[in-house]
Amino acid sequence: MKPSEWVRFPSGWIGEHGLKEFKWAHGGPGADHLAALMTLIVIAHSVDPETGIARVTYDDLTKRACLSRLKVSRALNVLQDRQLITRPADGGRSVVGLANYDEVPWAKLPFRGMYEQGRIRAFDDFKLRKLIELDALKLFLLFAQRRDQGTNLANISYDRIEEYTGIARVRIKHAISFLVSHLLIHVEQIPSRQSEFGISHAYRLVGVDVHIHMGTRGRSMIQP
């Protein structure tokens, strides 16, 4: 079966400010938290769409997420501690599920377009040594959760981004630029809700509903 454009991704935890639990600290667990989000995306890409269960080996996870086996092991522990994945009680290492897979809300997470030669292309550049990498991945998941089905855009202010992710306002622009440079999002200019003549920015995930964008719909798709 060919990979789909996107996969179903349980996103209720993001709306409940769950991304704020993934933090960076020098000498702390920041790299493990980043690896956890990277691994979570790969698991989401690997699950059976009917059951939400993936049969995926450590070798699969390390290749697709561009991580070492040690990092994958720690990442899985972080995800399990936060109840974002399920693992069998008998310790089966190749079976993992997405928690709350059948519940709403859920988001469309890009899939097919993220890969090159069996690896997530953007993750090849992640060194797990920089805060901006964690910030960027938290934004990526937030934009997936906030994406409007009609406009295909996540229209969210810096204040709300900070509220939902814990990313300091001064770091948000740099994280957005990181996502753009790694071909994970597009930034669109739309009319401001605050000023009749102003503009604001909205964010479109690369690889989700690719036919819905400003070039095909124009300003009409964001006007009431």
C-alpha cells in the first residue's frame, strides 16, 4: 500500500497544553523530549489506520526518525510517561499504539511528503543539541492541531502560541523560519482581525490538502 498524504493524529493533548511538558534545559532532558516528539511522529506514520497500533521495530524507528537506539528507547519512555502511547504489558518491543486514537479531536499529520529514502528528510538535520529544534517541532504539531479544515491554515497569534507551547515569544519567529527552511510549513499573509488594513500570518503544513492554498482559492477562502 502506498503511503497516504497524511495520517490521523490524536491531538486533544495539544489543546490541553500538553506541548508545554516538553522542555529544554542544559544538562537536562531536552534532547530526550525532542527525540520523543520525533519518535511520536514516526509512530503516527506507522500505525494501522483501523486500530491505531503499529508493529514497528527499533531499527524502523531509528532509521525513520534519524535517531540512535538509545535515544529511541528514552523517547518511548517519555511518551509512555505522558500517556501518549501504549505498550503491551508483556514488554513486546515491536508493538506500540497511539493513545486515544479513536477519539476526537484529531489532526491531519503530513506523511508521504516528509520522507526521502525511508527517512524523515528534515530530521536528518536535527542534532538534538539546539533549543530551536524542539521549539520548531512543537510549533509543527501545534499548527497541525490548529489547522482549519476549510482554509487549510493555522491562524494563531504569538500570544496563543506561547500559551499552548511555552515557547518564549522572542523565539517563535526563529522557530517558524526553521520550519520554513526545512520545508515543513508555508507562511501565508492574510487580513488582520485587529486592523482593517493590516495583515497577519497563518501557517500551512506542507503535504496536507495541497490543493487548498492562497494560490488556488485567493483571499476569498479566508473571508467570512
